[in-house]
Amino acid sequence: MSEDRELLHLLPHAKAPPRSLLVVDDDAAFRTRLVKALADRGLSARGAGDADEALHLVRQSAPQAAIVDMRMPGTTGLDLVPQLLALSPAMRIVVLTGYGSIATAVEAVRRGAINYLSKPLDADQILAAFESQGAAPATTNAAENPPSLARVEWEHIQRILVDCDGNISLAARKLGLHRRSLQRKLGKLPPLE
């Protein structure tokens, strides 16, 4: 363990994993499993099901870090990031999502998150995101690896869907698509490139 700490000093962007974490996710099963997995690794972890509960826990115990789901009813994870940082400016935040796109990754980092990860993933992957701060997917060089047209379309659809708070009918109207066509596109896996 001391060797790991010594190696962290040699890496300019590496940081030690946080010792106290807040997991904010409206999926109770996922939140409970993640809190337990973090506790099994010797970390102090607490869970919150929504933004109000998360803000209350930060006021109460001031954890070093937070793992925040992007899509939640009410206040979204993206909206919660600056609120958490207002209460605890030194907090390190990783945003998780099942609907990853470059646009939302950029927005999460712009609002103060140190990293952005797409589900599914495990506790070790999340902890690694805290250690490798600044390695968010949005930092890839777009000039060297331009996304495919299918990927750009998928990201645009995701951005419009987020803007419409998940309302498929409204998003379809904004995109000029029939609702069923949009549902078919959403049912497909995102293009890798």
C-alpha cells in the first residue's frame, strides 16, 4: 500500500482515491450495491436517492467525493454538480450515465465534475476515475479521431433528449422525426466510433 502512495507522487495528474464518498443515484439497487462495494474496500460511503437528500448529507458530513448519476427525476445530476461544489468546493465529483455522449461529458466537466463515465461499470473503475482526474472521455483529440456520422447523430439525439427532459414525443418534434422512428433509434446501441 505504501508503494502505491509513493507511485502517486510520481504521476502528475494522479490523485489518491477519496476516503469518504457520497453515491447519488435514484436506482436504489445500484446505489446500495455501490455503497456496499465501496465499504468493502475500506471506504466510508453513504447513499442518496435524490438531490435534496444528497445536499442534506453533504451539509451533515462533508464527504471528500461524490458519484452522481446524470439522469434522476427532479434535479438532474448535471444540475446537482454545481450545487454540491457550492457547499463543498474541494469535493471531487464523477458523473455516471447510461446514455453517454461527448456533449454531456463536456457539460459535466464544465459544471465542475472531474470525470464522466458510462454505465455499466464497477467500483474499481469508478475509483480509478478519481485517481486519474482529467481523463474524461471528452478530452480525446477530435482532429485525430473524428466521430462517425452515426455517432454524431446519436450524440445529437441524446443532447436533444436531455434538453427535453427525456420526453420522447417532444424530442421527436424538435428533431423532425416520427415518434416511432426516434424510439427505434433510441433502442439501438450507440455507435462505438
